[in-house]
Amino acid sequence: MQLIRSGTSIGANYREACYGRSQKDFTSKISIAFSECQETIYWLEIIGDAELIRPSRLKSLLSEANELAAILCASIKTSRARLHS
């Protein structure tokens, strides 16, 4: 259940970030999305360790989650740079 919560929270926080009232608000929301993505990766790893999913499917999900985390991290860095310029 926690995997569903953290996984869906990424999209919800990203959407809120897109409609942020300011650069600071955007940065805050996108940072929350990144944190939720990291939590999702954690839960996927736990599920993998418990062998509750096929390794090939887990590899695909982890790859996608890590790609998303990298995108969110880059967005945070860009947003913070804009805040400080």
C-alpha cells in the first residue's frame, strides 16, 4: 500500500509544481516529488528482496524510477540556480 501512495504522490506533486505560484513553490513541490520517488525506489527494492515480482519486471520498474529521479533532481538543480541568480 505504501508503494502505491509514494508512487502516485510523485505525479501529484509534479502536477502541483507545474502550477506553482512562484519559483520557490515550484522548487518545494518538485523536491517533494523527488523524495517520494526515492521512497518508491526503496519499496521496489524491498519487494525485489522479498521476491514478490519477476526480476525482469522489477528491473524495468527500477530503471524507470531511477530515470524519473534523475529528471526530478536535474529540475531541482535548475530551479535552485534560478532562485539564486
